[in-house]
Amino acid sequence: MNWPYVGFHLCIQFALMMLVLVGVKVVQSIVIDRVVAAWLGASAHEAGAARAVAMESGPFDGKLTSMLFPPQTRQYFAPSSFLFWMLLAFGSSFILHLPSMWLKRVQLFRPARPLDPEWYPRLKKPFWHPPNIFFPLLWIPVRVSRSLGTSLMWEAVGRNVLAPPVIVALVSIVLADIWNQVFFVQHDILGGFGIMMTLSGMETIYAILLTVYAPGAQNFIYSGIFSDLFAACINLSIYRLNRKTTRSV
């Protein structure tokens, strides 16, 4: 594995995501909260209580949804936070590529090799490998679910960017992007497996933290943990089938 590459991107991309999150907090606190409060004619706390009551009598009035949204967590649902975390989930790849784009421009960094769209199709794969269309069908709902759980946590910790679950959430986002770079760009299959297992561990820690900081929010993270483990199994199987014809960078 290209450890300098991984170490650099882990640090710089985490710092970049922290800056983005600080910007999100500022926009929410200075603009969105005031607009919502003025519209509802209530304080932020009263608005949260009103949302909890609405959820009780609305679509969350049921056994399954009551289990997913315990009463102490419902007050933390904020549409603006859900939207922001959705944007981070689906736009993180672009955001996290900005450092590499800048380094290439000033000629301080060059990728190990250009992206080869034919590399992955040429690899031997296990018989149980799903068709390619399966992956977007899997990851889109997983990211939506994770964004919902993270938005609940974000409100529960008072939008504190230094709260432990916030830090773990950002590290997980960065690790997911680094896996794409290591696996698909560097063609380091074994290194990709290591990063995916690390990501699975971080997601597990994240779910445990949510049981403390935002009980109920962890229910929206479990699908991501199982998906990461499934991806790790595919990663390892591909390595075992191709290790004689490929090598780690």
C-alpha cells in the first residue's frame, strides 16, 4: 500500500471535512434556525418539541417506527440537518478530491496510475459476486439511512463538531473515499481489504457511540456496517482469486 498517499489523504481530507462541517454549523445557526424560528414563532427548543409531537401523530405513529425513533430521539429530527448530511454523503467524493486536484495543479502530486475503467471487469470474481447494478441499489439507500441517523446525532450533540461520534462519522466518510482510491486507482486489492475492514470497525464504533449520544439513531447505521462487511468479503475473495496475477502497490 502507498502509505504516504493514504496518510496524507486521511489527514488532509479529515481536516477538509471538519471545515465543511463548521460551515454547515454556521449556516444552520445563523440562517436556517432563525428562519425556522421566525416561521414557527418559537425557539429552537420549542420547535424541536413541536417536531416530536408531529412525529408522534404523523407517519411515526407505529410499532416499527416507534422502535426506530424512540421518544427521546424524535425531537432531534431536523430537516435541514438531514439535508446537509445527505449532501455530505453523496457529495463527499467531490469534496474530498479537491486536495488531489490542487496538488496536481501545482505539480506536487501525481496519481500512481490513471483510472482504468477496464481493470475491475477483467478481474476474476467469486461466483456469488452480484451484478454491477446491485451496488448503486445497495449504497444509495444505505447512504440515505446513514444520513438520517447522523443528522439525529448531529442535533443530539448540539452540533458540536468535536463530539466523539461526529469525529468518527467524518473518519468513516474519509475512509470510504480512500478505499476507492486505493482499490480502483492504485489497484491495491489487499490494501483495499484492510481499509474496508477498518471502515467496518469504525462504523461499529460509531453505532456504539450513537447508543449513548442519540439512542435509536444507531438503527440507521446497521445497514452500512453489514454492507461494508459484505464489500470486504468481496474484496478478499477477489484478492484470493487474483493474487497470482496482481500485486499490491
